Amino acid sequence: MSRYDLCLAWNWEYDGDFVHLIEVACAARGVSLLQATPESLEQVLAGLVNKDISFGMLFDRASESDPRFQPLVDWATRQRAFCMNQQERTLWSGDKATMHLEFISRGLYTPYTIILSPYSSQPFITPSDLWPLGGSFAIKPACEGGGDGVILEASSWQQVLQARQQYPHEKYLLQAHVTTRILDGRPAWFRVLFCQGAVYPCWWDQHTHVYTRVTAEEKARFGLRSLRELPVRIAQICGLHLFSTEIALTEEGKFLVVDYVNDPVDLRLQSKAIDGVPDSYVESIAARLVRLVESHHTGNSLRL
């Protein structure tokens, strides 16, 4: 039997550069890598069933969008293989309504939000008082990603009623817009990546989705220590090894967690895509994940 340290399941063509960085890091640290792709999946699953191959750790970036990869996750669960971003934790933390309640119960600040029951369980709901949301607000299905189903500039209860029917089995969030402080001419809106204790903060343009690294000088000058503290606290809540979150600094000087927990993380390189993640961050994340595999294989703790 061939036993691999890591099985990486991926199916998004734009993950290629990130996967290459994983390959390089694995080769440098002597970590054996098995890749499960749409082209190799059938062969990998057959090898697992026939006990020709096995693996000790799974990093799944495919099953969310392609159910054909679910048997791979099921095998890892049955064999008690270590799973990065365990599927159960990913599904739980991907529910924005759940995370909203978890965050406020743990003392994290979020935008003013009204949570509505799924249309399927409660078709008729009493109109809520929308005044605290301001003149316009966002409507978000609780479990959709990538902006699916999101209405950014809603202003009426009728829009809420119509939106609930698009994803009738999901809870919905009505969320107040955030007015950010302006720092050196830029809105204080940040997207922060977290990977195994390491935090990668970026200025994030809401319109172009362009990342710009937050420098050490900017952290000190603008008092941005919370950009490290908040993702660490979020990690303690969600239990994920790798995720991104969005944080805004309001005019009143309060840091709000705006977009709670995003997984999987888009790790396209900025050198290849204008709205990609800075290359050095992706390289660091790949190396850090491979160090996690190595530490798990050797039984040593990963130094943060």
C-alpha cells in the first residue's frame, strides 16, 4: 500500500498556482502528496476502496462545488484522517446567521442585523421595524457564498419578502450598511486571511476587490492591532485552519466584523489576477499548511 501524508482535493482551474506552491513546499519538506482532481478522482477512490493507497491528512477544496468528491471526505472521516477545515466546521461556520449570534455572544462587534426564519418554515412573517437599518440595507441569505442572492441596496419590506423566496430553505440577514473611517484617503475596510495562527491583513476595495497589504507602519500609525486580534478570536470560534474575514473600522472608531467567515478562500495570485491575493501571502499560506501536515505526521506541534 502507498500511504501519502496529504491528499489535496481540488477542482477549480484557478487553484493551479496555489497547488503548485503546495507541491513545492511538500517537496522541500519531504511531505508526500496525493492530488484528487476531476480527472484522477475515480482512480483515487478506487485505490482507497482496494486499499492500494491511503493518506493521513485531507485538504478538501472540491466537495463544496462537486458532490462527486464527497466519498473522499467520507473515507477520511471513517478512517479518522486529519482534515484541514473539517467539513462539519466549514458548514457550521458558513452559516452567517449562526456566526452572527456566536460573534455577538463572544463580544465581537458586527453591523446591526435582523435575522429572519427560512421561507419554507415560516412563509408569512410580521413586518420588522426597518428603521434601525437606515435608509438602505443589505439582504443576505445565510449560507450562500460569492455574493449569491445578496441585495446590497434594499430599502423596502417588499424586497425582503421577494428575496426570501429565492433560497426558501435558508435564513436571511438584513444588515445595516457600515460607514467607514477614511485613512489617508482610503476607506478603512479590510479583508484578512487567517492560516494556522498567522494573520495576513489587507486593505480591500469593495468595488474592485483589489487587495493591498497593510504595512507594519500603517498598523502602528492607524492603531490597527485589532486586525490581528479579531481573526484569532474568530478562529477560536469557527475552528478552521484557513479562512478569510472582512473587518471595517467605523467613523466612531469601532472595529466591526462585516463578512464573517469565508471558506474556501480564493487564493489566486495577484501577479496573475488583479483581484488576487498578494503572492507572498499565498506562498506563506502554502508553506504553513505543509508545515501543519509535517507536524501532524511527526507528532510535533506547529510553531506559530
